[in-house]
Amino acid sequence: MRFSRPPPSATRPPLRLAGIIPRHAEPFGIHRKLRIVSQFAIRLEENLGSLAHVRLTTLMGEPLPEVDEERVDSATVAVPFVPKGIANPFHLPELGTFYLWTNHHGKGFSASHSPLSMAQAWFQERSTQIAQAIRTYTRKGVPLEIAQRSLEAAHSNPDRAMQLTDLVRASESLVRAVAHTRLQRLNGRPVFLWGVQVHSAQDEIAHLKHFNTLGLPLSEQGEWHALIQHAQQKRMVMIATDLVHPEYEMTVSALEAHLLKMLNRYHGYIRYWEVVRDAPTTLARTGLPSGTAIEFLTRLYQSVREIDPQAVRLLGATHSLYYYKSGLAFLDECIEQEVPFEGIHLILYWHDGDLFYFERLLEHYGDFGKPLYVTLKLPPEQSHPEFWRADAVRWIDSFCWMALSKGFIVGLIFDLHSLEPLYGDVGGALSTLLARGYNPHCYEPLE
């Protein structure tokens, strides 16, 4: 499933247009509250959730900085400017609570849409998208009967909440069917990195026999040679992570010294190096202006090549509506400024959308022309205070199909704790799902 990416001029305003300061500007990712004089009202029926975590976005879906909202009534808030896109968590019967995002059919909203009904706007936009996609992929031989029935149910159900539930089901059934058909026609993938992110040098990995990739957080703490040697014996690919991390309380020179220390200690053992994790946030923490930050980033990546000419250098980014994060504008600038890196490590959070949203989002990141390594933050073992997913195991399985079906995605990584029971999953369905690994010639869906 391919979604065209609008030209840059259509997706992002100039840095200071209408007082909006993107999170990647001066310095990268800095978090501000904005005060602007005009107002735009957003409504959400109370049975569908609250607007406590509403997010305003660019046309491409990049979260804008937090704004001062005015509570009009229990179901309405007024924001200080007209956004191009809006996202909010919805409580959907039989499905859960997670974000749904709309940008008015790719055109953005205008003042005439105020007051905006979030549910109605999302329903109209997604109905059009799914109906069009069903027509397109049916002609290509993709079996979409389930998606079609769910779409019809969405339009015939008088209950608004169930309309949205059925439409999400139609959307996710469409994504599953397209991905599964693509994999069947390709006879699987010849190479795919199916990985686990460990958290310490003492983590046990003997039970991870079905995985072929290991993420190692090479911080100052811990001696990693024993775990590295064990992984080498199992012929596992290793990815170094957390070398330069946004949570490190270090000066710029200390961050660079730490990176060089880890490179000199472990180069030759590890081929993939995520040099900077969540780069926009990390650079914002340094306090460097944007131009100087890009120069610093370029110097770090050049240092990796000088020490290890065979290294594959990954640039880390996080995209999350809930956490006000996006790497789209930042990666645009890095490519324009010719920062030397070979791949993108993208961190996603399960609660930021349905499968159709993530399908489109991954296409946007794929448009950068770099191999994509994805870490999916899974639903927690205990209920999240704001979000939940009733069909979590099946949803995760479907996300795997989707990732595997996209040629520009070369790896999918989970946290080690993801193998533990999920939401009372006493039968171990998730453990079975993740532990079965990936057969490149026949990826069987969970049914």
C-alpha cells in the first residue's frame, strides 16, 4: 500500500509562519507552549473519550508543541490556531483506547471547520480512504471481503462508537490482507532482522534461538564481551544502541568521548551502530543551535567510519503523537545537509494509532530512501493508565506482517520483556508469537 508524500512546501510552513515553531527548530526538539490569538474549537463526544491528550499536527502528522487550551465545556476545547491535522485517543468498544489522526483528506483544516467534531471528521476521511483502497486492491487480486463487510457495518450501525470500531476493523483487515498477499507472492523475504533489545550484559539470551538479531545498549555500565561472544556463537547480528542517548546528562565533549570509547572497545564485534538515539531530542538537550548541532552530528558519524570502515551507521528517531516527537523534518534536514549515515532506526509506540495509520507513517519514513530498522514499543504487561488494546496479540502479529511486506524495512526489534505475559496472556500467545521467529520462506499469520 503506497501513499504519495506531499511536496515539502505543502507539508510544512516556514519556521515562524503564524507563530508556530516546529519542535525541530532552534534548537532541535525544544518543547514550548504557544500562545496565539485566534481560536479553533474541537469537540469529542464524551462516550468516545476526553480531549486531555489532543495533539495538533502538521499536514504530515508531525506533532506540534503543546499549546494553551481553553476548556469550553466537558466535550469541547479551543486551541489558539487552526491546525493542519488533529489526533486524539478514542475509546472504542471491543478494541481499546488509542490515537486516531485526521488531516481533512490531506488538505488540512481551515477556520470554517470550527467547531470540529473529531469523530465525524475522522470517520468521513477514513471511510473515503478505505473505500478507495478496497477498490484499488480488489482489482489487484487481494481478498478483501472481511474489510468490505466491516466497512458496510460501519455505515449501517447507528451507534457512533461502533461505527468507529467497525471502520478501524475494516482498516486493519485491509492492511493485513494486503501485507499477507504481498508476502505470499514474494514467497517471504530472503533476509530480515528479527531482533530483541536486551537491557543489561547479564540478560540471558539462550532462549532467543528463533531471533537472529540482538540490540545491545552499550552504556558505560557493564562488560559486554561475554554476551557478544555468545551472540557470535549463535550467529546473531548485533546492533549497538544507546551510545549517545537523550537521557545522558553529559556535555557535548563528554558525549563524543563516550562514543569513541565504546567504538574503540567493541568495533569489529558489532557491525550496526545506532550512533545517536532519538537524535532530535538528544541534540535539543545539548542546547546547540540547529546548524552547530548538525555539524556535531556529522562529526560523530564521520568518527565511526574512521574507526570502523565496515560499520553500518544508523540515525535514531522516534515518532510519537503522545510524546510530541517526530523525526520527519529532522531527517529531511540531515539528508539535505549530507549527514553520513546508512540507515534509520525508528522507534514507534503501539498506542499512537491503528495499523492503517502506521502503514502510512512507515511509507513516509521509507521515502527517505534509507533502510529502516523499526523498534515497536509493545502494550505493557499491566494496563496503561491512558491506553489499552483488547486484541493486542493479533494486532502485534499483524504489525509484523506489515513490516515484513515492506522492502525498505529490514529489521523489526522488540524489548526483551515483551516475551513476558501480556494482559493476563496466561496461554502464552504473545510469547509463542515472538519466539517462533521468522522463516524467510513462509511467514504464517496468527489466526
